[in-house]
Amino acid sequence: MNLQTAKPIRVDARLLALLEDLTNTNGVSGDEGAIRAIIRKQVAPYADEIKTDAMGNLLVIKHASQPSALRVMMDAHMDEVGFMIVEEEGDGLFVFEKVGGCDERQLLSKAVLVGHDNLPGVIGCKPIHLAEEDEISSPVPLSAMRIDLGPAAKGKAKRGDFATYATRFLRSGDAIFAKALDDRMGCATLIELLKHVPPQIEFLAAFSVQEEIGLRGARVAAYDFQPDLAIAIDSTPAVDMPRPDGRENTQYNCKLGAGPAIYLADAGTLSDPRLVNFLTRVAEENHLNFQFRQPGGGGTDAGALHLTGKGCPVVSVSIPGRYAHTAVMMSSLRDWQNALQLLQYALLA
């Protein structure tokens, strides 16, 4: 198989249904089991080796047809940001903590699902009628919020239970709305790529855990795989909303609809210039939209991958999305399509 004979991967109804299943399923960092089960079922027919390691990473290998083949690792993290119950106060009210980087200003009045039974609840605080004037004019701290499961919920939730947003998947034209597009879109991408691996590559697919709390699973996965190079497939904030002062926000320099973002650098990684140039050439030669994610904050699993063992050349490819780490993220089907084809053609080049 080569670029001339390969059939391009398409975002079709089947792939959209998989993404819907992945995003509607809960998998907060440290509780990725339900996501892992979906992915394992999807990849099993195409894998030569598959295992779950001690951390909970799902590690999948598609062997090359010849020995001493290039060992290419691709990583997508299974976990999402969310919450953990830490104390019950009675009357269905529960104190909670954040798991991962959530903006506290976005939390109030959001519907949530708690525990493996998906108990419905809401994040609440004092209504405006009862709040003091200084409380109304100030952001509500996390310590003043509660997850409310209702008075009949006594004993149904306990300390250590995870919770996440109750948002359901929605498509409207080119736009996709869902929780956990970061990084279930990456997971769906990696599942699809596994079905189209060329025989000259030893393909190492890591569906990793606990990215949102410190890139933990990816580090362990890379020690196991010992790849020759690695690509992290993730999501990145689209910074294309208007600013009150009219100036352009250039911190991340990514926009919805401009294609997948090839990272130059972030807070934890300097992407290998050879891989950046390679992906750029593949995109340009195949007339695929792409953009560069300019140096700035944040990071992906690449930050752990490139420091593992003797070191590993890495680059990140991310699909832009608005409203990252909130109850609903918005991404573009066209950007996802271009990301799929860029990574497919990169494997074939």
C-alpha cells in the first residue's frame, strides 16, 4: 500500500457513531475503564498484540511484515477532566474537588453524572435571592459549590466516586458539540488509523490514562514500547473568539476550520524539527489544510513521551476546539477529516 493506491480515511456515519459513544461515556482521570472497554472491542480484530498495563493504559501492537522495522508510536489519552466526591453533607449535597484543569467560573448550574450508576445531579450554590452583595459581585469559589443529587440520594454516592458533565453528543453541520472531545476525538482517530497501517511499520498504539493530571500513563506506555519516534494525537484550544479590545489573541494561534495543528513547541516539549518538516511536507503535497500551533502554554502526552528511556523524537498533532475543559467543546468535522488524512498519509509516506 502507498499514497497512490491508498483510499483516504473518511469521517463517515460509522466513525461519528463511535465518537458519539466515546464522548457520551464517562472516563475521568483514574476511572477510564468504561472507555478502555469500548476501545478494546474496536481494536481487537486489527491488533496482533493487546494488553492493559498496571496503570490502565491500553497498549496495542500491529506488527510489521519484516524484522527491524521502524517502531512508530501514536498516543491518544482516554481520560477527561471531571470531579471527585470527597464528603457527604446530607440532603443529597456533596463536597467535591476538581480532577484536571477545570475553570471554576464555568461550573455553576452544570448537570453532572456521578459514579458508575450515572446518578444525575447539578453543581449548585446559593441562589441570587440569598446571596450577599459581595458574593454576587465576586466569583463563586469551589468551596462554596456542591454537587446536589437531591434529598433522596442519601447513601447512593460515596467518597471517591467520580463525576463528569452530563453533556450529550450533538452534530450541527460541520460542528461537533460534546464533552471530552479532548481527547476522545484522538482516540477515535487512533482506532481508525490502526485499521490502515502499512506493513512496513511496527505500529504501537497507546490509549493512555491520566493525561489530564500530569501525562502519567503515556510515560509508562513509552517505557513499554520503546519507540523510534512518537506522535501525540490530541486537542488544542482554538483561540478565535473576538477580544473586547479588538486585538488578536496569538498565545496559541489556532483557529477552528484551519485544519489540524502541528506543534512547534509548548510548555513541556520542543517538537522534533524533522517530524514537523515531514508532516508539513505531507500536508502540502496532499493539499490538506493544516496550521502551526505556535509556542505557548499547555502541552500533550508528547511531554512525557520524549523523555522516556533514551529519549524519543516527538511531535503533537491536535484538532482545535473551542471551550476546552468545559461542559461542552466545539470542533470541526473538516479539521478532523484533515487530521485523519494527514496522519494516514504520514504513515504511508
